[in-house]
Amino acid sequence: MASASPLYQQIQQHLLEKIQGGDWPAHHQIPPEEQLARDFGVSRMTANKAIRDLVQQGYLTRQPGVGTFVTDHKAESSLVEVHNIAAEVEGRGHAYSSQVLAAEALDAGDEVSMRLGVRLGTRVFHTLIVHREDGVPIQLEDRYVNPRQVPHYLETDFTRHTPNEVLVAACPISDVEHVVEAVTVDPDTAKLLEITPNQPCLRMIRRTWSGDHLVSYARLIHPGDRYKLRSSLHTA
């Protein structure tokens, strides 16, 4: 019985089975579009769409004039957009889970008051969460939220909903600021991420606004060998 899925999706499934099954490791060159088109009895345009979609999803990379290769497929987030990490993980076909370490109200210290744009000592909301992909930690999220903008933030069950989901539902994000740097982490953070203290990490400082209101300040730490950040710029 013929498959009911579109032909380009059948090609994608074949390629993903080769990649995820380990037959094609990172940096392996996949068959060219012409060969895939012949093998599946489709047009080259259909084969091109299958490959193009997997390039956009981060499974493949093109080298003009050389060919298309399997990427070292680490967990990936956009550097210019804000996405729900649970949806990112599940979109890769993996299992998402989280460990909530703190969900509390506290007084803003020097750094938090400056970053969140509130007076020193202002009561703010704080969450500390480890996000996991297939049981492996990929992000430690240390977030502070302005209660005036999201008053019901701490009423959330953060094992079922991510902070991003709560913030977007309460006050849609209009502006984002990202600052990224390579760091090593203290032993406590390394233990939470299940890495050695000298292992390189990526730290992203993220602030989000809704209109004129500064809503959230977060420190997001990713193990460098498990995560990458992506930025795309399209010009006319």
C-alpha cells in the first residue's frame, strides 16, 4: 500500500532514519538531489524541498559546489527569536522534561534591579529551572520577572508550562535583548547541568519587553557541547 504522506516527506523520513539511526554520522555527505530524485521517482524540485527543510531544521548543511552534509546536530535555538524550549525539544522528536529548583518571591538586589529596571529591594518573582532533552540537561534558566506585568507568574505549575509560555500568554513579547558569551561555571551549576566545572558553556543574558514595559530578565546557561545558537539575516 502506497504511503499517504507527501513525496518530499517520504524522502525526509528516509534521510532522518539514516541520520538518527547512525548510518550517516556527523559530516557524512548525503546523496545528491539528482540521485534522490531518481531513487524516489520524483522531480528534482521535490528532492530539493526535502533537503532544504532538513537544512532549515539543522540536520543538514550545504556547502556550495561540494555537496550536502549531516550536521553535528546539537540542540539549537534562534538567537533573534524567543521560542518555547519545550516546543523546540519536542519539535526535534525528543522528550522534554524539567526540574524546578526554585519558584519564589524575593527582594531585587543590585544586578536584578538594574537589569529588570526596578528599584533596589523591589519584590520580584524568581524561578530556577533545569530544562532537559531526553533526560539530559541542556539549559539552566535563572529568571526574574516583574510582578506588575505578570502578577500570577508563581501560580504556574512549571513542570507543565515553561516560563516562556506564561510570559507570552500574559503580555506578548515585543522586544528582546540578547547578550551571549562563553563561560565556565561554578561547581554547583556544573552539578545541575551534569558537566565538569571546567567544561565550556554558553551564557545568554535575555531581557524581554512588552510594549514599553520591561517584563523579564533571565540568565540562560547551556553546556557548550550540547547546544548551539543560530542567527539568520535576510536582505532584499
